[in-house]
Amino acid sequence: MGESLLNPERRSLSRTGSTPVDTAALFADAGLERRGASLVLGDVRLSEIAEKVGTPTYAYNAAVIRRQYKMLDQALAKLPHRVCFA
């Protein structure tokens, strides 16, 4: 998802519904994948998380956060910057 902001090739995905959205690419960008009937984040089924802690809940994939941070940091490398998260 965030990668589409930095990678112009990914901008062809429509948010208006006039062009089919590549959900597989969006899922992959967010670190999500479908395995059968399950939605998986970081090798953990989201249904398993929901069963253990209930819903609603937040689930983060640290590998995706690190990847997105690295991409943003590299994109801003020529500028003085500080990347913050809240």
C-alpha cells in the first residue's frame, strides 16, 4: 500500500472502481496472503489472532514496517530528514 506512493508503476491501481484493482498486489504490499480460506499476516492466520485475543484488534507485521521504513528512508536520502511514527 505505502509502496504505491514511492513506486510509480504501482499507481495504475484504481481507487474509483473503473479499473480492476490488483488485490493480490495490495495484499502482498501489506504483507498479507491468502492460504486457502485463511488470511495470513507474517505466517500467522488472522483468524487465530482473533480467536486468541478477540476482535477488533490490531495486527502488525514488523517485516513490512521495516521494509516500508527503509524505502521511505532511501527515497529521502538526499534530504535531511527524520522518519517518525505515532
